[in-house]
Amino acid sequence: MRSLLLSTALCLLAAPALAENRALLIGANQYPNLKEDFWLKGPANDVRLVETYLTTAAPVPFAPENVTVLADGLPGHQAPTLAAIRAAFADLADKAQPGDFVYLHFSGHGSQAPALDPATELDGLDELFLPVDIGPWNDSVGTVENALVDDEIGQMIDAIRMKGANVWAVFDSCHSGTVTRAAPSDDEEVRTRQLPPEALGLNPEDLAQATRALPQSDPRARPEAPVDAGQASGSFTAFFAAQTNEVTPEKNLPKGKPNRVPQGVFTYTLFETLAEYPSATYGQIGQEVLRKYAVKNLARSTPLFEGDLDRVVFQGEPGERVAQWPATSDGTSFTIPAGTLHGLTAGAELAIMPNAAAPLDERLGWVTLTEAETFSATGSSETALPPGAYLRQVDVAVDYTLTVALPEPGSAPADALADALTVLQEITGPRLAFVAAGAPADLRLAVIADSPRPDAIWVLPDTGLAENLAQTPSVSTADKDAARLAEVLGDTLNTMARAMNLLRLGDAVGQGSLDVEVEMLTRAGKGKPLVPLSRNDVPRLVPNDEVHVLARNNMDQPVDVNVLYVAANYEISHWFAGRLQPGDELKRGLFRISDDVLGAERMVVVMTPAQPQSPVEDLSFLAQEAVELTRGVKSGLEGALRDAGFGAVTRGAIALDEEDAEGPAPGIIQIELRTVPGG
């Protein structure tokens, strides 16, 4: 017997260890060597949110002892100094085993500096993550003291991957770009996670010089990742809140909640998406984050996603969206392990299901949520819920009301708007609600005294941050009386609201269960090869690039397809309406990009099941002109429109009439892209 026990023990010692899930969460808030104006408040809340999710709600288990937190501002945790971060990475690399999964989260300030080795950076600049003991630029060594340079981050990640562990790194920081704070928001809690070069003792001209002599790359090229890991045996996936020339904000979240706290917009949006889709691939999570950014008007930055995006997050098992949760009942009151992070709000109605697999027609009744916190929600039922009951979210309500925060009083433009407000409210109707400056809002009106139009009312996103005034809607006040100001501003806001609500509808409907393959393609001119537009990131197009659609109906019933385009200036153009019979394929050129307005734009494909012999669903009535300037339409458009029967389309582009179309529960696919200047 003793011999058997001994041999068994030896076998256990020789067997490979079971894979572990590990995490390192870094939140840098206060920087003693910087002015307090540059301190942050959100990173500590970011890592608290992430730690809670990983240890209580993640689709794979993270043991609390395997989650290391470095965050100042959180009791019981070590501050994220450069030495502490290095030590934590070394510990991870020492413990990592083949098959382990390691999650890394960086929340804090980012910046840039001239690259120590320019050959390693396409833009000639090193990206920096700033620990709390950051110092100034040091000319003698050519770097920022105690900065964590992107190359070193890549080396530390590679040390973990060399052990055979798979790594997912999330960076909620930004590196460059300019931004103007122009409107109050959430009690002045909006901040950007980016330091100007001067704050670190850097000369901005040195940064410009580092990039000036570099050869210009193709503007369509995918942006360089701020951190690049090399080759190693374990996989690597990275999510970045912003590209290297963009900023990312933190603000009080969740919106409208009395107990909201400063959070990184990217971190909160990412984990809100993970809570709703815990078994999706990295690529699908990225798509949802991009859609939330557009639908909720959260930020103007463009998140970037790198690595093997077809893997399921956290090395979990693939699955559908989670829209039901087990209920813990105490008499007629109940609790479910899902809350605002999962898209639930007080007042939401959920179906009572006898078990997780029951079809909806077997529901036992309905309950209403009375309170929703980040990770939990409570409510009451007239009768006690049966053991094993699940509460299922059936409908996602679409709120088409947009809140608009008024500008701070005390300026001539703000006074002019106050005089016009009554008429403005009559013009915009009940779906636009005006609130006080600083209150939670979808849009913010602001007066920017040092702008090219100091007498204007500017319309900003909910952060109140103005990044590119050339593409920011504004309405002058000095040349208008109250009635005219209300008319023009009302038209601007209504136009923006219609575009934003179209995206909201698409967000609520989603792709649905229709078995229709839809792919958007592009090419750099007639005769060039068609290239699919990626769904895993934000593709870039330049003027004269063509956009095409390819769709296949794999079902046994007809489907109507409409293609719309929401431009950077809130213009909506309608480019196709047609029916796909079972087995049909649609291949059609739509338009060429013009150079009138460039920026963040979105393709919207609406698919509707059709009844035989019914009229084709035609959504051309959704088309609208731009907020300010109508884009110029070039030759060839009118004939194409007459042939298709769309009516007026105002997208500043050239219709492609040389392509022949093959063939004639709703689903809406949205594809985000950026139109940028040509090389």
C-alpha cells in the first residue's frame, strides 16, 4: 500500500500543473512630481471594477490571490511605481506556466517622447505609460525619468509568453493629440489621460522633429499599435483606448446614476460589453465597443485592437449574448447577479423562466426591477419565484430622447440662447430635453471664447471636449435674432438627433438571427482589386476610394436590404434598397469617397424579412442633409439615382453605376470607418 501511495504521489508531482488565470491591474492616479491639475481620479475605480468583474463575474474563474492590484487611492494596495510594476511583471513571469491565461490592465496617463531607437518606431516616437513616480525629461539619457517605455512593456509581456502563457493586455491611456475643455460636464470630472509634452519638460518641437523626416506612409494603412509584443509561444491580444495621435477621457459613470464615479470611458465600455457578451471573441467585443462609442456619443477617439481576435475572450467557451440570470428569491423580493454593467436599469421588465433552457412562451410571468447597481439588481414579485427560476431580458427599450446641456451662463452667446430657448424647445419638440450646464447629457452646448467663432454656440459630445473645431457644429449668435437663432440651432440639433437615433436603433436591434452574409468592400479606383472592410478595427478610406456591398441570402425566405451611410457631419444618405430572394447574391458598387468632410463615419445595413409579392422595404425617407454644409455631388449620380429609384441622396460621393446588381426578425449591421486625407 505504501508503495502504491508513493508512486501515485510521484506521478502527481510529474504531471503538468493545471492552467491558472492570473491578472495584474495597474491604476496610476496621483503624480506627486506633476501639478495637481494633471492628476487623475478614474484609474483606481477602473481597477476596482476590473478586479470585481474578474473575481465574481468573469466567464472563467480568477482566484482573488491570483489578481495583483497596483493602485494608489485603494486601501491595502501598493502604489504603481516603476519599481513595483517591474517587480509585479517579474513575479508573473516567474509563476506563469504553459496554458495559463494572464490579463493585464493599464489605467493612467500616457505620453510620447523621441524614440531611443528611431528604427523601432514608424513615427519616430516612443509611447510611454507613466507610473506615479514619473519624473521629467532627462536630456543626458534621452528619456523621461521612470517612464515605462513601450519597448520595455513588450519585453515584459514576452517574458510571460515565453513561458507558454496567453496574454490579454488592455491600455486605457493615451499618448498624443490636442483637446480643448470647452463645456462643464458631471461637476468638472471629465479629464483626458494624456500629458502635454511641456508637463514632462519636453519641447514639442523635439517631438515634431522626430517625425518630420520620416517617409509618409499610406494613409489607409492600419495605425501602429502603441505597444508591440514580439514573437513568443503564448498568444498576445491587446486593446488600446486610443491610437497614438488621440486622447481618451475619463468621466463619471454610469451615466445618470447618483452614485457614479470617475471611470475611464474605455474601461467601463469594455467591461460593460464583456458583461453582456462574456463568451464572444475579441473581435466581436471590439466591434461592440466601437458601436457603443458611436451610439452613446462617448468619445472621439478610435480604440485599436491587435492580435488573434478570433479567439474567445479569457480562453473561455464560445456562446451567445447573456440576457438571463438566475434569481435568488427571499419571499417576494429577488436579486440577480447582473446590473447596470449588463445594460439593466430600474424599471426594466424581465420574464420569469422556469429554467435557463425554457422557450419564452413557457414564461411564468413578469417582474420589474426596482434598483440596479453595477453588478446586481433587485426587485419584487407578487408571488415567490420558484427554485431554479431565471429572469430573462426580452426587449431592449430604445430611448430616442436626447439630453442637451446648456452653456454656462454669463456670456453674450449664452444670453442670446437663453432668450431663444422657449422657441427652440418648440422647434425641437419633446425628444430633445435641455438641462443645466454640467448635468449628464448626450450633447453639450458651449461658448469657446478663444475659438475662431467666439460668438457661436458650439455643439460638443457628452464629455464637453472639443478636439477638432473644423468638424464641430456651431451656430453664430451675433447675426441672429432670437427666432432665427432658435430656427438654425433647432435644425442643427434635430439633424444630429436623427443620425444618433438611427445608430441607437441599430445598436438595439443588432444583427439578429437572419442568415444573411453582408460584407463591405473597398478599392482604390476602377480596375483595382476589391478588399473587404475589416469588422475588427476601424478601416481608413481616402478620397476617391470606392465602397461596395456584397450580400448573400442563405435563408429560404426573401430579405429586403437597405444600405445607409452616416457621415461625419451627421448627413444620412441612402444608397441601396432591394430584395434578395433565397440563395440570391447582391454585388453592387455604391459610391466613391469625396474630400468635402472627413472623419468618423458609419455604414448601416438594415435587413428585413419580406413577404412574397410585398413591396420592397425602402428606407430612403431616412436620408437627410448635413448639419451645416451639404456635400457637393459629382457627375454620374443623378442617372444612378433615377435607375435605382432612391430619390435625393446628398452624400458627397460619386455613385458607381458600372457595377451590375445580381438579384434583387430585422437585423442591422453597422461598420465604422474613418475617412482621412489622401497622401
